[in-house]
Amino acid sequence: YSVELTMRGHCYDALVGLAGCDKSLPGLMMVMVRLNVPSVFIYGGSILPGSYKGKDVTIADVFEGVGKHSTGKMTTEDLQELESVACPSGGSCGGQFTANTMACVSEAIGLALPGSAGTPAIYETRDKFAVSSGQAVMNLLEKNIRPRDIVTRKSLENAAVVVAASGGSTNAALHLPAIANEAGIKFTLEDVTKISKKTPYIADLKPGGKYVAKDLYEIGGVPILIKALLEGGFLHEDCITVSGKTIG
């Protein structure tokens, strides 16, 4: 609501929205669709993984460590060591939890520039996306391309496919229908479930798999995932994005 009040109060022509963690991402996408002024979404970026006993770890490993410690399966010293290395930088939680899942959604649904979701928070390479998001929003303003032109039934289906293929957070099944609702589109939990059932799980990401967001970034980020899904015929390739081009 604060974004909406600011936008309406100042009668701004367009919006570049930056979100960092979990629910702030779908919240901002909902605002963009509700306001329906030319908008570009940009993610704050993922944290770097911690390193514990030669393995990449995330905040979830700490939660598990607390559980193991309470049942006597982990020493206090080991838990303290794990806690001290698990979060080595700024950024959102490193696995395919809610923040990174919804960051993938921002690209898949077309509200964020391709490649912008994957770059870790502290990398200087993220800066270019801030600049290009500003350029993109001016282009959208000129061409009068608005969020409801981008967020369609097909693009919501694309987003659900990318969530399923990446082993993303189940919270997406709540957030996608909420975004759809702002666009006046009926897209339900059942729709998300149907898509999940027929989509291959191809990204071996934590918490279900072994890799973190930084690993996906290093092989090309969300566009690599989208490319594989396009080649497999799992996505609608004619959906437009904030780049002004189609996802195809």
C-alpha cells in the first residue's frame, strides 16, 4: 500500500520497483499490476553460500542444526561454527526458497529484465541491471506497455512452470493467484498444481537439491532454465516482457 500511495500521491508516470526478501517480491508485483503504470521489477539479489566442512550451506542448514543440537546429534561448538559461517554476505536466503523462487517468477512472468534475478546481491555486475531497468522503464513508457499487457494467463502459466522446474517454494502457489487476482485473472492453486504435475524438475536447487542460487547464476541464471523449458515446449514463447521482446 505504501508504494501505491506514493505512486498515486505523486502521480508518477512509471515505476522501477526493488524488492529484497520473500513476500516483498510478490507484494511489489501485485502493486505493479494493480497500478498498471509502466513498471520494471528488480530483485535485491541472493546471499552467497556459506562454507561449512567443505560444503555450501544456507540458513536452512542452521535451522536443521538447531534441531540436531536439541536431540544431541550436533555439538554446541559445531552449531556455533555453522551459525557463524552460514550467512557470509548481504542478500536474500541462498536456496530456492521464497525470495529466489519469486525472483525467478519476476523474470518468467516478464516483469523483470532477463538475467536480473540471478546475480548475487553483493556483485558489482548487479549494478548494470539497475541502469538497464531505468532504461527499460523509459522504453515501456514510450511504447505504453503496461503490467497488465505483460501479466496474462499465459505468462502466469510460464511462471508456474519455472517454479516447478526449479523446485521452488510452495509459497508461489499462494503468490501467483494473488498477482493474477490484481490483473482480474482467475488463476488458482489447482492451476498451479496441474502445471507442477506435468513439469519436469530440472534444477537441483536447495532445499530439495544440492545447489544454491549462486550456482545457477554461474551457468547463466534464470534464462538458462527458461531456454531449456522453451526447447522442451513447456512455455508459451509469445509472452511479452519488460525488455519489449517476447520471452522466446
